[in-house]
Amino acid sequence: MSGMGPGTLITVAPTGAEVDKAKVPALPVTLDELIATAKDCRAAGAAVIHVHIRDDETRPTLDLTRLRDTVAALRSTTDLVVQLSTGGAVSDSEADRLRVLDAAPEMASCTMGTVNFGEDVFVNRWEFIVALHTRMQELGVVPEYEIFDLGHLWSLERLLDRYGLPHGGHVHVDLVMGVPGGMPGTPEALIACASALRHLPEGTTFSATGIGRTTLPVMLASLSAGGHLRVGMEDTLSYAHRQPVESNAQLVRRAAELARLAQRPPLSPDQARELLGISAPAGR
Ligand code: KMH
Ligand code: ZN
């Protein structure tokens, strides 16, 4: 199966755009909190960090100066692969989302279609997807294609056919499962997606994350299907029944333990770069 390999890529998504800091004090929202989280998650087994940032009032922001400062700070304090979110919040404009790439991350997300998102709609028009993909090719940013529903994989096939492979030549997708409005966080849905990867270029890899209580079934299904893992407080706030998540590192530790049990131990950031076709950033 595509993506079967000796190790497991663990991505941590520590913050997101939806969770309210006032309700979840453990959510990292300041730069200091993000750096401390990144270091803890690296020690626990994460190789990639998927980053959304907040403003001084803890609201989601795509402010370019802040994004640049965040990328620089994460680079100088950890060796994690820094993946900026171009998804932002559902209220963000296409122009602001595209401008995220000017912060020069190694990697950025690229959502492959519009999806109902709880009571909201996460809009990703075809023309906007093309703009993100081609801008990343120009800037040398490696995309992670976010897949919220099965059809998004066919949009990706069409994108690659028409506009070519991403920078670095490797295709990596992240299955975001269990969003109300998207595909469910079930083993059946994961297998349907994993099977559909045969339509994508040879060697395409996938990770998966299950929102809320689907985190564990999705994690176990992904490991057994040769996939990689994403965990974090962007996606999951409950560690177990009536047990709130204490920290992002707690979620990464559990993912790393399961990966080791599956005899596919966590990849280091440099091993992740090799897998994803990312050349090491200057100065490393
Ligand atoms: N916050 C969601 C609307 C991404 O980061 O690329 C979109 C999202 C996807 O989180
Ligand atoms: Zn995100």
C-alpha cells in the first residue's frame, strides 16, 4: 500500500482557529506558549507542527508579521518542520489566506474543497485551490493537501494532472475526519480514502486525524493501513471519557506509544523532511 514505511510521521496541531482560550486555558496561544508546546511535542515524538496563530486578544489571526516572527522563532528553538495553516478560520478572506505563504514556511496546508463545517462553511473554491498550489510551487513551499471528504482526493488528482506535482515532487495528504459536514472518523472511511490513493502519484503518503472522540479509531486505523498521524488540541480536547486533554504533548505521547507498538516508531524531523521531499532550511 502507498505510504507503508518503517516509521510514523507525527504532526501536532496544537491550537487551531476554533477553540476558545477562555474555555480551554491549556490551549497554546501566545508565542511563548507555542514555543514551549513545540519543544515538549518534539521531545514526545512530533516531527511536524501545523500552526495557527492568535492575536493579543487570543483571536485567530493571519497577520503576516506575526506569522513571520512565529516561523523564525520555531526555527530557532526547534528542528520541527513548520507547516503554516492556509485554512485559517472560516471567516478569513482568500487574499489573507494566500498571503500566509509569504511568511516562507517549509510547508503549508492546502484544503482540497469546500466543506460544511459545523454550523459554518469552510469555502475552498477551485480557483483558490489552484492559486494556493501554484503559489507554493513558485515559492518552494511543500503542501500538505487537507482532505475533508472522499471527493477531495479526486480534486487533488485533477489538480496534479493540470498543474503538476508540488515543490519537492512528493505528494502528502492529511485526512481530516469527523468534522460535522465532512467524512466520518471511521475505519471504513479511512480505508476508502487509503484505497483511493492509488489514483494519485506513486509513493503518495497520508496522515489522518479524527476530530473529537474519533481520534482513537482514526489513529488505530491509520497505523494499521500504513498511514501517518496528526494529533493535537486543534482537533481533540478530550483525552478519555470525562478527562480533558492536559496538553498537546500528552496527545503526542499517546500517538508515539501507539506508533511504537505498531512497530513504526516516530520519525525525526529530518526523517520527515526526507519522506516529504523537503530540503533542510538554510542554516540547518
Ligand atoms: N480552521 C479550519 C476552518 C487548515 O488549517 O488548513 C480550517 C483548517 C484547515 O484548520
Ligand atoms: Zn488547521
